Amino acid sequence: MLNKIMNFPVLAYLAVTGFYKELRDDERGLSGVVVTILLILVAVLAVALIWYFLGEWLGELWERITGLGDTEFQ
């Protein structure tokens, strides 16, 4: 039991370095990260385009509903 306790720091070090080595050498994880980043980018661009194209229409619709323009809120 004492040997296991004494070897624990060495085993922990080997586990951590082995994890990082496998993570560094694994190419499957990289593609998953790239796909995730690209999906987030596409989603943000889609929201920005929808906001840009529908913003004017929504402003006109809001003006019709309330009878107030953007400048009258200030």
C-alpha cells in the first residue's frame, strides 16, 4: 500500500503527459474543433445578415404599429 502511495505522483505525471501526447497526436479532435468553429461562424453570419436585411423592414413595421419613428424615442 505504501508503494502505491509513493508511486502516485509518478503515475499522475505519466497520465497527464500521456493525455497531452495523445491529444497532440490525435488528428480527429482537430477536425471536430474546426467544424465547431465554422458552424458558430456561419450561425453568427446568418444572424447578422438577417438583422441587416430585416432591420429596415422591422423598423417600418414598428413605425406603423406605434406611429412613432426612431427619433421620437429620444
